[in-house]
Amino acid sequence: MNPSTFRLLPACLLALAAGGGALAASHREAPAITATPKVDATDLYLFRSYEAGRQDYVTVIANYQPFQDPQGGPNFYMFDPDALYEIHIDNTGDAVEDLSFQFRFQNTSKATALDVGGKQVKIPLINSGVVNGVNPATLNVRETYGIEVVRGQRRTGGRSAVTNASGGATQFDKPVDNIGDKAFGGTGAYAAYVAQHVYSVNIPGCGAPGRVFVGQRKEGFYIAVGKVFDLFNLDPLGPEVGGNNNDLEGKNVSTIAMELPIACLTANGDPVIGAWTTASLRQGRLLNGSPPSGLGQAAKNGGAWTQVSRLGMPLVNEVVIGLEDKDRFNAGKPKDDAALLDYVTNPALPALIQTLFPSAVAPTNFPRTDLVNVFLRGIAGLNRPQNVTASEMLRLNTSIAATAAGAQNPLGVAGGDNAGFPNGRRPADDVVDLSLRVAMGALCVLTGPTDTLQVGCGPGDAPAGGLALTDGVRKTAANYDVAFPYLTTPLPGNLNPAAAAGTTFP
């Protein structure tokens, strides 16, 4: 890669989510998905691992189940055992998955009972005492999962089980959510409990083991989401840091995280990979009006898998895709994205911003070839595959070295940090500010009058393209862990964020 190319892209971050901007991650983003929150994908992260000694790996994180209050008992936030959760990798640029990692979950009740007046009565709680270790007797519901790797198309390709590198087991225990400090033996004990659920795994066809973690984490996405959806009830030219509260600060999220060898992900000498996550349910569901005792017995499910959730680039379905097509996008595949091209070439968000802030004049270059180039193809010289079919997914150039946590810039490529957004996405990358700016034509300004970036527009097409638009919320890598799975310990159930107003959560 030519470093001079990147110097021409000081705000290229604007790239990928550009399709129409973005003002909230994909939390409750489509009408149908609001009815099935367990399969609602919220964020996808894809980056070169920056944990010490892990430079030959890529980390991919798929988050599900939005807006989790820490006080989620008695059931908390288990994954859906009737769903199929997947992470897909395209390493040939053709908008079709070449590798898929499929996760299926099982929830097993131990039917823990107490002697009450001579009768054995089942307890109403998820635990009967202090929880420590993997699958202790005090854990009343055991949640486990299996992983299969599929090479080729997800439903017809060859599949093999991912196994525990220690002993070869094909089933893994998921830690129970952070019920509260007392449930794990004291303040801080949950982190040690969870650490026992980070597994080294053998992946058939890969020359080196990877790692996997599935469990609850503190919500990593940050945004002034309430003000954004209140007709941008904020100052878009105000301070970039501290101008507004992060409305997700008191929430948790359910995480599927994998750390995978780079050599196992790339193909044909091309270092660029694309990724997206999906969740699917069975076509048919028959409700059982009188279910027997046990978990997951309230309905019978059958038929083919039907995709109901999809996420690649942040914020796309939230504010780019029209309301009537949001469910269609969630059910779609990258190879079919041309059917929704108008949302990228003629995005509604910049026009909406102009109606709310008349001085922020929307770009006038239609069709928006700048957005098509960076949003659907990747940026030439940065993260565009050697051969690419235009499609929406998160793309990463694995040949660009990771930036250490202390040196990361939340503005990614725009801040001179080529290992960040839109070259993949790290937890601290400020995709909201970057997406706002690119939607308003930042690339048209950056490319200059001679169109150096070959995006098909110029400064005259984007009067507001040079503005430092912001939602006033920003974090840095210091707010996250520096080791896999990077997202931090979830907030405990005994914490009341409302009562702790003004508290800066870790």
C-alpha cells in the first residue's frame, strides 16, 4: 500500500457508513426486528488485534440484544436457542460469503428445588447462590453453544465443528450475565468468572488456533441517541467531546467475539476481507398454549432458516434505508444490494439535515458517486478488494498494522490512523461523527477540484462538506480493554444508573 494515498484521505473515515450518514447504531432499526430483540444485531467490529503479541490475528465482534438494563432478572439476556447466529467473511470481493461461523445455543434448566414444608419446589431465580467457575451447581440455567465453520455458501458449503483447543469439546459454556456483585462473591469478581469463558479454539482448515468469547459486555457504542432522533435536537457544530451525554452509558449488550488468524481469512493474495453478521429464524412457528415444563418449550419451530437480521457497516439500516424497506434490508444479502441503490445515490439524510439546519446545504451531485465508491466498494488504495462487486459490508485491509491502544485516533483514517474506520472498525472509532460528515459531502471537499480520490464530485458540490459535524459524544481506546474481547465488563445488576446520574461508568 502506498502511504501517500492515505495522506490524501485525511477524513476518509467518512467512507464506509457514508451511504446516508448515521446517527445511531442498529438498535431496534427495523419494524419487524423490534418483536424479536434476541436476534437484533446492534454493532459489528472488525480490526487487526492490538493486544500485545496478537499482531497476526483479526478480531471480529458481533453484538446483539440492544438497550439491556443491568437489572434484567430473573431471566436476563440469553441468546435464542431457536435462532442461528452467523459471522460471514468475503475474501474474494464477489459479495458472497466464503467463510461463515455459525453459532447455535442451548439453554438447559437444572430445575433447582428447595425443600419447602416437605415438598421440593423449584426456585424462581437463575442462580441459587454465589456463582464461580464454569457451570457451577449454583447456576440454575446452563447456557452453552456450538460453532461450525462453513466454507463456501452458508447453506450448501462444507461444514466442520470448531473445537476447544483444550480437550477437543464441541460445546462451550457461556457465562451468565452480570446479575450483581453479591451473586459472584463481591465487587470485581465477575471479571475473573468471565475470564474462564475465553476459549482457545481449533478451526478446521486454519494452521493456528483462534479464540472465542460469547457473553455479556458493557455497551461499547456511544451516541446522543435521544437527541439525534428528536429531530437532531443538538448543536451539530458544538464541541466534539463532552457536548452531550452518551445515552448508552448505562446499558449492556450480548457479544459474540472471535479472534481469527489472518492467514485463515484472506485468499488469492488479496489482504482485504469483508464481513457482516446475520441472524436467522425458522420459517414456521407454532405456539404451544400449554407448554410442558422446561425452557424453550412455548413454541415449535420448523422449515428453512429465514434471515431476519443483518449488519455490516454501522448505522446503515437505522437512517439510510427507508422505513418501508428496513425489513427487506435485514432479510437481504450483499450480492442483491443493487435493488436498494437509490438510498445511496440519492440519500434522504442530508436533505433532512438541511431542512433542520438550512445553513448546512446538502450535496448536489446526483447520483452520489462519492458514496457509491466508498460505501459499496471500499476506498481505492485503502480497503477496496482487488476485484469487487458493489455491496454493503465492513471491509478491512489486513496488511495494515494495528495501532496500539494508546496511539489510536477515534477519527481513524481522517485522524491519520489508517488502522481505524473506515478500514474496518474498532470499538473507539467515532463512526457517528464520521458518517455525518461524509453524508454531507466531506469526500467531495477532500478530493479537491481535480478529483484526486476519483469519487466523481468536487468541493463545489458540497457546501457543508468541510464542517466538523458532531453529536458531541466521543470515547477513546482508553475506555475499552486492551486485550480480547476488548469490550469491558458489563454493568452489574445491583447498579441503578438512574440513581447514579452523573456517574462516569468504567
